Amino acid sequence: MRWSNKPEVVGSLEGCEAATILVGQEQREFNLHKNLLCETSSFFQEQLEHLEHEQTPVQTAPRPSDDDDIMWLPAENADMFELFVLWLYQRRSFHSFLDAAIQKITPAQCRSLRFNLIRLHLFAVLIDLPALQDVAMDALQDMYLHLDWAMSPQFIAFIYGECQTEQAFRLRKWAVAMLAWTLHGGDTSVAQAGHFDRLFVAFPGLAEEYRKHLTKMVQSKADVRFKNPQLRLPVNKLRNGERFFGFRQCSFHSHRATVGESTCPHLLATISSPELRPAAIAKPQSDDVEFDVSDTEQLILTSVSDLQNISFLDLS
């Protein structure tokens, strides 16, 4: 299933100004609400406005009609962009959808989902969407916790060997913490340890960041064998017992330095905003569903009765 063509998720484009985004070398087509894209990201706003006047820095494909603005993102991954569409239209229920997907999809699809979440985080950095960066990071942590995954040499090699430092900064911070927990937790084989040794040599930045992380853990009197980076505690002000076993809610968020021990701003925004969808978007036609508004994790933006009964992600 592809989220981008499900009216239950994206609603109707009828009567709305649409933008067509072509993603990847295969130019997979996404027809989305232009207003929503522009209000969400200045990247899309600037590029789509620029399309009306002249050639843009983002490559464009031939325009088959004059009705829609068409933009091509040749370097991005189309399956990753499916997750972006899901977040764009169903932000409050994004985590719930992913949690349900992990319960149903195969191990191979879980690995594909992990890759797409990494790509989603990097894409969010590229288009300057800190909130999406943090959502993708949270989803990765939750996924690793649910599946009880350790850090792999392949993950480290990808984010240190193929990603720019600025884009992968928080991914690297989390991966280093995961690596320390993996290597000291007793679940690493001799062969894996040898792979990591070679990575320390190949990427001096990894070795330096790993050393700094271990030093910080010693200074805070935390034991890396037990302080689990998968465990994202739901608060930033931790009790003494909690801080030895998990990480603060915003430890790997884009706003970590400014939040301190205060409440995560994403949580505050979710509670205070009754509706994230611009009024210009036509809602899909379906039966209404009542929700307990006190449970913000369960709220969805479209009133669709069967969202919990469909296969959430097809990443094959």
C-alpha cells in the first residue's frame, strides 16, 4: 500500500490547488495539497513559487499540464517520501501507525522501514523541519526497543561513511550511545567487535565521539551496560533511578540544548493545537469516529473508521 494515494489519509484534492512531487530516479508521483506543503516547509514554498517563474535549484521534470506545479527530487527515496506524506497528513497518529506496522510486517520489511526512517530524518534536516527530525528519531528509538536490536556495523558505516556530518549529527549521537551499550552489554560477538574496531580506524570522528560519550557516562556515574539508548523516557526531568537505565525524552531532539529539563515542546504543541490540518484541505468522506480527546496519542486528523484495519506500510 502507498499512503500517498489513499483518500483515507490525504483526503480529496478536488477543488484544491495541487502540487505534483516526483521522487527518485523512477519519478514516483505524489499529488499533494500545495497549501499544506508550503505552510509546512519553507523549502517547498520557495521551490514551488520559483517554479512559476524560472528554473529552480531542484531539478524539474517536463510539465504535462499547466494545472499543477511539478517538482522533481531525484536524489530522494520514494519509500521514504511515503513516510513523509503519512507524517504530513496524519501527524498526531504517526507513531501509532508505525507501532502497528511493526507488529505486522516481516523482519525484512522492518529493516527497510528502519532505512526509510533514517532517510526521513536526513530529509527533514535537508528541508529544515526540526519537528520531523525529532519524530523520525523517536520512531527509530521505539523501533529498536520493540525489536530489541543492537547497533550494527552497517548502520555505523552508513551514517559515518555516506552521510554529511551536519545532516547526520543527531543520528550519530544516538548511534554512538547505542554502540557503547551494544559493546558493553555483552550481546556483541567477537566478529562484530572486530568490525567495530575497523570502523574506529576508518572513521576517526566515530572514535572521538565514542570516547567523549564514555567520558560523559563516567562523569554522570552511569553504567553503559545498563543505560539503554533505546529507552526514551517520557520526561526530561528524571529521578535518580530512571537516569541510570534510560535517556531523557529530548536527549536526541533538535531542541535538546534549549529545553533542558522542561517539557518537550512537541508535546506542548500537540496538546494545545486542536487541529493541524489547514482548513483549505477537503476532508475525506467517511463515517465519523469519536475519540477520547484526553488521549492525544490516539487522535487522527481524518475521521476514518477503518484506519486501524488496513495494512499500514508496504515497503517491499
